[in-house]
Amino acid sequence: MSVLLTGGAGYIGSHVILSLLEQGRDVVVLDNLVTGFREAVDPKAQLIVGDIADTQLLSRLFNEHKIQSVMHFAGSTVVPESVRDPLKYYTNNTGKSSILIQECLRHGIGEFVFSSTAAVYGSGDGEPVSEDTQLSPESPYAQSKLMTERVLADVAAANSNFNYIALRYFNVAGADPKGRTGQSSANATHLIKVASQAALGARSELEVYGTDYPTPDGTGVRDYIHVTDLADAHLLALQYLENHQTSQTLNCGYGRGYSVSEVIKAVEKECKLTLPVRMAPRREGDPASVVADSSRLQKLLAWSPKYDDLGFIVRTAYDWEARCLEQKAS
């Protein structure tokens, strides 16, 4: 029996592939490669290029590969873009996800792990938010993810053999400690990636979007989680579904927030240089502060982070960017 990863050629999916393979699982990846990278998929996994809304392709994959469970990463993820082009996000993140879920039901697949987001909480007050915190999505991206969560909840309530875990990611950062994969998107907006590129001279400057937030230093505060710790959470989520067959929604973060200014200082410390920083206006849809209460994840899945250290996160991200630059130069 195999695990299907949609969007597995992307940043988080490529790390989850490594973790699944290390467990000895058979992995099938479905990705349209619009934002993903063929080379990000470990060759031990099978990559099929296609769209998650292609019902004929899904039916063939489910039957030929004996798919037992689905991990759903595919979707659009840039908050400012979602404000400019909301229909793209409701189509890719909600509409196509609903088609995928429908096909899972048709083929008797009852284990579904969903890549959701802490953006469903909106702006926090600096205190950790739990899964029971009132939801207040502030962008079409966040709304589209929350709508998919609600689709999953309704489908699970109506079908006793279908269960899901929605993992609400906080800010994912870093790269595989062994250097096998990392954040490869050329136009990524992730702060630590962009700061690492600036430190290496691949960007002329680093823009800080907003210095007037209601936070201690005026810049946005985020809970940064290392991508490998997040990958481990996915494996534990899958095992939980296999053993308990009950649906859950779980926060994935460390419970500690760092401001944009603090992250910049951490990058400068690790790289021993001063970054070229330019202050810019706020971006639409960006919350002021979001920090995780991940106690439910730790309790239910026995998840314990290995890389809860901002310096380590920065080092792995920087090392990956340096490796990518070397490969381009050669």
C-alpha cells in the first residue's frame, strides 16, 4: 500500500518524502510542477506529473498504486498574491481540494493529512493560539484553507470511514540538515530564505514589510518551525490516523515568536555580516503576530521537536542557499 503526496515536489512535501522513505513506505507524488521541482523529489519515490483535479488521472493512480492514504500539500500559498487574485486561491486551494477529497471517497481512501495554515487565526496578540482560538482569516489564502478544513470536517461527519488530520503550519523555515532538499522556489517570500539570499549576495536588499505593527519592535512576529520537525509531525499524523481513525486539527509550531527584526539579527549573527535592509510598507493580508500553542500536537501524537533553535534553522537555510548558488555557478 502506498502514500500519495500531492504537491510533493514542493518545499514541505519534498522533506516529507524523505521521512516517509526512511520509514520504508512506498511513496507516489502527484505534482503539476507549476511551482514544484522535479529534482526535489527523491528518486526512490515515483513522480507523476499532473493536476489534482484530473479525476481520470486520480482514479488510475489510486487503482494502479493501491493508494491507502493521501497527504495533500498541493495549492497556492502567497498571501499578497491571494489578495490580488482571490479566485486563483479559491480554485486551487478549495475547489480542487474538494475534487481530490471526492475521489478519495469514491476509492475508499480513508486517511487524509491536510496541509493547512495558522493564517486562519488572523492577527494574534502575541500569546500562543490554540486550536480552539476564534478563527479570523484575513486573506483569501487563509479563507481558502479554512474552507477546505470545513469541507473535510463535513465529509468526515457524513462518512464514518473517512478521517483526516489538518495540520495548521506556523512559519516553516530551514532545510534538510543533511542538505538533500530545501526551499527551492525562486520567488519565495519566506523571510529566512530571503535573508539568506541577501547574505549571499543573491539579492541586492532585504525588504521589511511593516514597522508599525503593535509588537515590541514594530515588526511582525512569527513562530518559526524547522521543516524537518514539521515533516516528522506528518508521519506521526499518518500513524495516528492508521491507529486511531479519528479526525483532528493540530497546530504545528514551537510556541515562541520572533520578530522580523530579531530574525534579521539572527541571520547577521550566523553569517557575520550586516544585511542590506530596506523598510517598506505593510503587505496586505499579513497579520501582526501569530504564535502556536502546539500542546495538543505534542500530547496526541507524542511529537517532540528536534530543531527548536533559531540559529540552527538559519544555518540550514543558509547552507541550502549556498549550495544552490554553487550548483548554478558550476
